[in-house]
Amino acid sequence: MKKTLVYDLPTRFFHWLFAGLFVTAFLIAKTVDDDSPIYSYHMLAGFLLGFVVLLRIIWGFVGSKHARFSSFALHPQDLITYFLGVLSGDKRKWAGHNPASSWASLIMMCLALGLGVTGYFMATGSKESLEDIHEILANAFLVTVLMHIAGVVLHALRHRDGIALAMVGGKKGDLPSNVGIQSSRPIIAVLFLGFVATFALHLAHNYNSTNRTLNLFGTTLQLGENEDDEGSERGEMNKNHDKENDQEDDD
């Protein structure tokens, strides 16, 4: 089967970084107590995920043909037709994102940005007021991811067009050559990875593991409980307790 290049390298790099960072952040959040030093890496992964999404949004306007948001099939009728076609065995081909993956991509990017914003404000001291919203967004993200994976599997079984590997090699089978792209944009891909690596190094350089704070462009964020603060609170409580005991003895 002849294959046509449809996804450039920046789009594919984004896809796998996006998936890896979400899985990392979600697993840490669900398996590690928030008073553990490891929990801070959940927040660091979340900030990096938000940065990656911002780069993808830029690429969604200036990128190659099938990376642009204008190529996404977002009309509701397209989505209905697509699902009916999957059930009936319709063999219609979508060069880029099919309607289901178009909606899933946008929803996941919006949820990732929502998680990044709520996580940021939680780290500035508004944790209690935003914690429930943050968790709802995370669970909605997980549901969307699982539905997306199920959709890819169903599509692959129905159409057998190699869609499961399209985000690896960038190619899809049995498409007209004129719908493909001419270049995988390797230079842009290197720049994309360079921006991500630079921001990751910024996070690492400005993260203080002792008091679990992050200096993000001049703003100090608390990524976990400060052990020194906890020790001070315990010390203050002990002092107050000793004073109460002394007063009782005097009485």
C-alpha cells in the first residue's frame, strides 16, 4: 500500500510529548501523596505540558496543511457522519485529523490549558478554591484520552489504514498524493524541541527542592508543603502547649 506523508515532525513530537507529560502528571497525582517531595514533579510536568500546548497552538495557525486548525473537521454534521460511517463500514478517508480526533485534540488541549492555569493559581495560594475544578478537569482529560484511544482502535479495525502508526511515521495509506505534504519540517521540529528543552531547563534551574518552590519568571510558586514551615508550625504548637501546661501548674 502506497503511503502519503500527512503529519510533519513538529506535530508528531507534540503528540508524544503531550501524551507522555499528561501520563506522568496524572500518575504522580494519583499515586503520590501531595506532601511527598515527588508530588512537586506532577506540577512541573503540568507546567511543561501547558508550554507544549502553547507551542502547538502557534503551529496550529502557521504549520503545514494538516497541522493547522483550519484543516480540522469540526462541523457537527461531519462528526455524526463519521460515527455513522464507522458503524456502517464506510471507507471514506480523512487525510488529516478525522472529525473524532479533531474534536478530541481540541478538547484535550483546552483541558490541558485549564489544568495549567488552575495549577498555577493553586501554587500561588488559591489551592482550596480551585482544587475541585482542577480535579474535574483532570478526570475529564482522562475520559477524553480513553475515548480517543478507543476511537483510534475502532477506526483502525474498521478501515485498516494504518492510522495507529500515523503519528509515528507521519504517513497514511491509500490516499491521493496531492493531499500530502512535501516536507516533514525537520528544522522547525528541532526548534520546537529546543524551546521545550529550554523551558524544561528553566523549570529545573529555578526549582528549589528544599522548600519546594519554583521561581517562574519572577513569580514564586509553592509546589508543595514547605517542610520548614511545617516544622515551625509544629514548634509553635508545642510552645503553646507548654505554656498551657505551665499555666495549669501555676493554678
